[in-house]
Amino acid sequence: GAGVSQSPRYKVAKRGQDVALRCDPISGHVSLFWYQQALGQGPEFLTYFQNEAQLDKSGLPSDRFFAERPEGSVSTLKIQRTQQEDSAVYLCASSLGVGGMNTEAFFGQGTRLTVV
Amino acid sequence: GQQVMQIPQYQHVQEGEDFTTYCNSSTTLSNIQWYKQRPGGHPVFLIQLVKSGEVKKQKRLTFQFGEAKKNSSLHITATQTTDVGTYFCIYNFNKFYFGSGTKLNVKP
């Protein structure tokens, strides 16, 4: 596609519900990043994939958060047993280079998750 | 660990005034990128700086990378209402960390 696509754009989940957020990166982009952006804050790193390999998941806030990119393209961020503090915009970014080195990152529009 | 401070946190200017935001690192950076995020939007790439002392210009925007590669700045000359948004520096590309951002508001 022309850019990074994320779905859904908006998600309202009841506390305790599981959610799955999808990211379609730009075709051919090796690197894929997930970020969490709370209201009025800067994006916080969650995890990084190089193709299908998850090389860094140090930013995932708890074991309720799980991300995968099984075929090296589409990625899914899953949050189990959602809590109110999980409410945020989840941004996905992809870049052509490895680790984002020397290449720009293209961001999706984000998924706004509200846990009620 | 590596720490990067971005200042100021907020800046309110009158249209036509200049604006500058700074990113300052405690350690040497290999390179740095700048992004702009409009209200309700997603971050959009502006520029990448790699070389010590590098200066790049995009119309009214001037980007600098310090000689020691520990600091960087973004300067906007004669701000316009279209410049409204939050400006982020990004460093440590293995993890693509964002600076805290500077939120710019421009009064017409």
C-alpha cells in the first residue's frame, strides 16, 4: 500500500477483554516498531521486529502484551485482560533499513484504545 | 544509560516570531532524526542529521547537529499557524526512542 495502515482506528474495550491491533507496514520494509502514546505524551517504545524476528521487546509493559510478525510483513499487537491504564494510542512504524538506521520511519495513523 | 532532554516542553509564539527546540544528550549520538506530529495526527519525518556540525535547511526550518554530536536543534523562522504541532527528536535507532517533544502553539 501507499503507507502504513493500522486497524482498527478506534477500539473501545471493557476492562478484562482481550484486544488485537493490526499493522500493515509498507511493502518491503524490514523494520517494524510499536509505540504506546498516552494523551499529551511522546510515543514510548514497545517492541521492534526485523523481518519476522522480534529483536527487542523490552518496552512491553507487562506479560499481558504480546506482539508478532509471523511472515515478516503484517504485525499484530495483542493485549490480554485489558486494564484502564492501557488506554492510549498505539502507533506502528516501519522503515526500510535495519534497526531504523539511516532511514526514516513511516508511521501509521494509530489505534486509539479506550478501556472502560 | 543514555538520556536525551528536549526543551522547552511548550512554546507559545505569535505568528511571525521565531521558534527553537533543542535536544541535548548526555552521550554522543550516532545520528538524530526530527519528526513533527500535528494535533490528532501521527509523527512525520522531517530530517536526519548524521555528521558532526551538520546544518540542513528546509524552507523556514533549520536543523543543526552539534560538533560533539551530543545536541541538536530545530529552528523555525517566522512561524505560521501551519507550524502548530509537537516536534520530536529521535535517537538510539535500535529502539527509535523519542525525545519528550516540544509542543508549539502559534497565535494568528
